[in-house]
Amino acid sequence: MYMKLAGALCAAVLALPVHAADLSNQVINIGSDTTYPPHEFIEDGVVKGFDVDVVAEICARIKCQPNWITTAWDGIFGKLQAGEFDMVVSGVTITEERDKIVDFSEPYIIVQQGVLMRVADQGKTIDDFKSGAMRLASQTGTTNATLGEELVGRDNLALFDAFNNAVVALQNGDVDGVIIDSTSAAAYEQEFAGELTVGITGLSSDPLGLVFQEGSQLQDAFNVGLAEIKADGTLDKLVLKWWPK
């Protein structure tokens, strides 16, 4: 596909010293907005996705049991700080602002931001959105929304509680594009082939990380597990599983 994720991943995840990390089968409660395929989504009542597989592989190595808790994106970091769960895994971009209130793992994937559009509008550029001729949408509280506002202005940006709702608005013609991570955009493009397409790519490159309470000892353990699945090729295999070439 247009994303060379495996190559970017190798450069992005820093080499870490690998040593024993054993959480003694501790249950790890994980907050996640499970409406963001293919990172995390619910199918047949089960939480699935790339992020879910990544955590499962890490937990297999550091001996823990993931327990996924579906929660709305809005307020998810506050709930983490309040102790409602032990960590957040939800396609979270690592930013300096967020790093002031939570701790991040090393990056586990690099994503680009792009614009999902109707096939009929393919060929339109970001300038068409900047001019006001077309209307952009995104999910509130995301780095996608922040970039969208920088690009087209707040008045020309519609915000939704979940990306699923923004995509429905796009299909209905209420908006003309959804600014979203390329990894998730590719999933929607595949699901709605012939109707939706990633019309604009490469707006920015962002590292995603696992999120912990400040000072949490889980951060070190998960970084060890992450380094292991990178070193043995498991992480690259998961990338290819969810985004086949």
C-alpha cells in the first residue's frame, strides 16, 4: 500500500536493553476508545485490532493479562489519572502536551495523517478545504482535529465524538473529508471500496505510544516487552497482518 509502515517502524522504535520483566500474570486494565479500526474495534462482542495484538504479544513476554475497557475518547486521560484503568491503548499520538500529564512507551508505530474523501472528489487538494469550498471533519480532542484546525480554521472543521460518526457524515455528504491517521483511513478505504478513498496523504508523521499514569512501573515492563517483539520480528509481522502490501 502507500504506507511503508514496516520500514518506518524499524527506524522509530528505539533499541532498548532487553532484560527479564515478569508481572506475575497481573491483570492490566486498559482503557480504549474501541471505535478506531484497525487499531481497536469490537467484532462479535470481542475487542480486536492491531493495538490489541501488540499488547497481547507484549503481555505474553512480560506475563500479564490484558483486560480491555471500552471508554469514550473524550476524557480518557483524566480517567487514567483517576485510576479507572492502568493504561490507555487507543492509537494515541505522543505529544509534548500529553507527556506533561501521562507517561508514554517508546513508539510502536509511525502514522501519517491524511484526508478520507468520497471517490467522486478524488483529485481535490487541501487548498479546496482551506478556501471553504469543502468542509473537513475529525474527532474532537485528537491530534487530527488540531491539525485540521491549523489547516482550514475552526469554522470549516466539523467535530464528532467518534471517527465512525465523522465517516457517516462524509458518506451522507454533510462534510467532504475526514482528517484521520492513514492507518485507520486505509481500513475505511477498504471497507467502503469504490465509495471512499484516501485522497490526501502525508500531512504529518506522528509516533503512537502506549500510555501510563505518571511514574507507573508498568512503563518499564512494557518497554521491555515492546523491545522484544521488535527484535524478534513479531511487530513487523503484525504490521503486515493488518496492512498487507
